[in-house]
Amino acid sequence: MFSFLVGRFFKYVKLTPGPYLKLSVSDTGRGIESNIIDKIFDPFFTTKETGKGTGMGLAIVHGIVKRHGGTVSVYSEPGKGSTFNIILPIAKKMIEPECDYVEDIPRGSETVLLVDDEPGLLDAGKKMLTRLGYKVVAKAGSLEALDAFIEQPNGFDLVVTDMAMPTMTGDKLAKELIRLRPDIPVILCTGFSEATSEEKAKEIGIKGFLMKPIDLTRLAKLIREVLG
């Protein structure tokens, strides 16, 4: 069930007073137990079996909504389902394009090691990079990517990795790759700003930092900047 409401939601104390849009998503599932409901937005928290989930889904949603000046709340009763409320500020005016000029998207032909444990995102990322002209080696996990890099450390011109992955997070993978080959450029992608930051990424030698969702043009430009 979806409902869209426009108004002033003063009960959301963390929001700046003003017009907001409210999106409510409800289900009729088994609900969320009271002893864990306060943890569901925490990074890496999951009730699934080991290897079945990263625990980053709701954390990423929370991070995206928060960056846009909104908030997410949940109401749930065991056995009766759950309702998630997303509150987002309404733009004060329509943003007009500055001009009709469409900028050319930079392309390349280098070999990229792409790492993401989510099959759908891995496939989407591979298609984006291939569209830009790159040769892509896609790996669905940090350890698998590390093995491929160890086997052929000079076979890649760039590594593009997700941050939230089980066993070894993207920043730890990047640190290990840079230890093996200090000149390897790495781009770290994350959907949750509190998990890491551009400053922390640069401290360990990561050359590029992207917040999700990933835009083709931003990715294309960053790749050319990182590769020089």
C-alpha cells in the first residue's frame, strides 16, 4: 500500500519545519520483534543466515533519505505486519536545466575489476562499464576478487568495489590490493555515508569515492580522473 501526503509534519522533531512528502509502505507479514526493531537501520544488522544477506539494505535506504534532508520511521506489530514511513522535503521550485547542451560522456578501453556481492548491482555495473568501452572482470565478493588480483596483479588498470560486503568490506579489500600493488587505482562505492567517508578512503590510498545510487556520467568522469 502506498500513500502520498503533503503537509507539515511537526511530530518528526529532527526535521526542519516545512512542506514534506510522506511515502508509506505497508505489508501483512510476520512483523518485527520489539527487541530488534531499534536495530534494523544499523549497518550490517541482519536476521538472515550467514552469507544470505549483508544487513545493509535498510541502512542504505536510511542513508539516502537522510542525505536528502528526510527521515525514515517504522511501526510494526508481530503477526500483523509493518509500516515504513519515508518523509522527504518538497523542492521549493522546479530546477531548470542551465542549457540544452548534452555533455559527451568520457569513455575508455582499460580493464576494470568490478566487485559487488549483490548479483543485480554487479550485472548493472558491468553493463555500465561495458557501455563506456571498458573490459570488465566482475567478481561477486571480496575474497573472489582478491584471488583474481593475486593471480594477475598487473592484469587490471582499475578496481571499482562496493563497500558493504560480507567477510571483507570494500575498504579492507582496497587496502589489501594497494598493499600488493601500490599504484593500482581504486574507486570505492557506498550507499551509506556513515559506513565510511571520502577522507577515510583517501587515507588508505583509495583514489575515488562514489555515493550510491551511481550515475553513469559521474562514474565515467571519475574513472578518467582516477586514471589520469
